[in-house]
Amino acid sequence: MRPDNETYALPYCPRPRREEAAHSWLTRVAQEYGLNADSLLGHLLPEHNATFCLERAFYAPYVDSLSKATRIPRRTLSKLQGAPLDWILQDRRYCNVCIRCIEMDALTGTKPFLRLEWRQAWKTNCCIHGIRLLRTTLNFMTDGVHTVDGARECQRLRSKSAALEGTLDRAFATKLKVIAVIRAVERMETAIDRAIGGHDPDNRIWGPLSASEFLIVVQDVTTWALSNFECFHARPEAEDLPTGVRIVADFYFTMMPRHLPPFASESDVRTLRKTAEPGLRAAALWWAEALLAKQEAYKMVETVHPPARQWRLLKRRGPTGLYWLLQQMSAWPRRYINQQWMDLGSILSLYH
């Protein structure tokens, strides 16, 4: 048995591709030795165990051992994540892909690989092709498109993408409100992207928050939207959008086949990084933009400030979830709450 402080050095290690995600690269390295990514980490990292999250290997202090084992600079390995751990998708079964990028890989003779942005929990669209990312299994990316199952899955993704984008194009031509809904999701994604890059949000839109404070607020609001806080199986707020949004853009969001199990403890909350379905994350991002941002001013339409929108959107929502959100707000900056939020207690008092 090797000492706890000893790290294996691999005799050969392929270099990461441009824009490749950490999970994809580590899987490729493991395949060179007939292993999966978790088994390889078991050999490379003394700290690895059954509960160890693969993505943690690319952050301090584990990235130092990984760098020594693979002979790839620590800085290069850290760039394979591109975001803090809390903002990286960590599902062990599913991943998000752009079908057009997959097809481009196949046309150039390259085995499809996971892109960096596909693993970022706040991204729901491909920045190259501008189409919705779709959920598929990690096995599809491992096996490739040239197997029977891979070709069948590729055709399913192609058909699903064409149907969604076709519906979206027709909706843009006939329903102007769809543009506002999609723009809200995109604006939220852009704000998160900038905050992760260290840029403070525009306080005229988002209120007096630093970049790190903004990310905490967004995490709390999206977690509220994605979680079921009832004591019975039910749908979260991300699957129960306001009627006006559902009427014009229901096709853009995802209704999961099953209700979520009852809320029992904090471990049961569902965050963006735990949500593999991009259509569901898009709904949570819509909620975050609707509750946090000052509505854009349009000609002949008065700007609506967040507290007024919050009252209208939250007054009929479940009290258990609102109480959880109220508890989370205790860690938010007081100056921000006073300026940008209504008193949630006024809604909760209606249930007493």
C-alpha cells in the first residue's frame, strides 16, 4: 500500500483540448488506462473516496497532486473548470450538450467531448450556435456517436433541438412577449457570468451588491425556485411559473416527469449545480431575474422596481418556501434588502 503522501505519476497523459471541460479531459485520461474517471482519481489522489466529487480534484488543495500526477501545470488544470465549484454541474449520470457542436466534431473526425461552458450551471444555450443545450447521458459522450446507441441518441437530440428551435422561431414571429421572457433568462446568465468574472453587477439594475454578494443572492433565489419545500410530493416554483409566462413560453421551459419528494432537511434543496435539465435551470433563472432586477424601461411604460414585482409574483406562493427564503436573506447585506426587497413577512402574515 502506498503512503498517504505519495502521488502516482502517469507515464502518459493527453493534453486538454481547447475549451474542454475537466470531466471530459479526466475521462479521456482514464480511458488511456482502461479506467473510468473515479477509478483513476482513486489511484492519483490519496484523499479520494466514494463520496469525493470529481470536480473537486481541480481545486486547491487537490489540484496540486493532480498536477504532479499528470505533469500538466496547475494553472492549466484550474482553467478546465472556469468557475467556482458551486457553479459547476456535478451530476454523475447526465450532462448538457449542443448537438451542432457534436455534429461538427463528427464531421472533423474528432471524438465528441464536453465543452467547458456545457458544465457551467448558469449556461443554458450554446454561445457558438445560439441554440438550447440539451440533456443527455455521460455514457453518450464516453461511447461516441459511431456506436448504435450513440447514433440513436444523436438522432434523438437532433430531432428535439430542431423541434424546440422551430417552435421558438415561430413564437418570435407571432408573440412579442416571448422575446421578453427569453431576454430575461439571457440577462440573468450574463449578470452571473460577469459576477463570476469578478465584476460587480450594475447597481441601477440589481441593487448595491458586490460580485460575491450577488452570487450568493442568486444561488438562494434559484435554489428556492428549484426546490420543493412542501411535506408532500409537489412541483417546485420553477415548474409552476406565472400564468402569463406559461401561456407565451411554456415550450421553452421543462416540466419534469415526476414531482419532487417532500422537503425534510436542508440536504433536500436542489441547486443549479444539481439540476442537469437546462430547461428547468432556465425557469429558475427567469425567476431570479424577475425578482432581483429592475424591469427595463420601455417607451410609454413606467419602470417597475423589484419590491412591486416581488409582491405580485410571490403573494400566492407556498409559505414554507418563502419562510426558507426569508431565513436565507439574513445573510444578505441589509442595505441591499432595504432598497431592493419587499417585506416577505407581510406575505407570511397572511397565513396566520
